[in-house]
Amino acid sequence: MTKIKHSLAINDNGFVFDPVTGESFTLNPVGLEMLRKLDIGQSKEEIKSYYLDNYDLDKWTFEKAYLDFIALLEKNHLISHD
């Protein structure tokens, strides 16, 4: 399971602040939505179902976008895997 770091501050405008490192990030509305879904513990499959039901995209487009987003979060040390 993918977990967001507990220390992150996330506001409704997509601003993400990591007080441990002092780094900040800005997410677009879709990225913010996905980060919030990860933050509440939704699985990849739950998130996938939501996006396929609510956005005009196919499963391959979702898979690529999801993996790219997770890689970006990992690169910036914003998530952990349990």
C-alpha cells in the first residue's frame, strides 16, 4: 500500500509543503485529487475505478498517469510503500 508522509501540509489550492525538508510543491487539480485519495488510504484499484468512471480516459492512460505520478512522489520522498 502507498502512504503519503504524515508530515505533509496540503491545502485546497494544490500547495504541498514538507516541513521536514522545507520543500514545497504545487499540484494541478487532478494531482491534488489523487494525492488526497492516496492520503485517505484508497488503493490503486479504488482510485483507478474512480478515474475511469469520472474522467474520459482509458485504463492504459490511467496506468501511465498513475505510475508517473507515483514515481514523482517517490522521487521527492513524499510517499512510502508498506
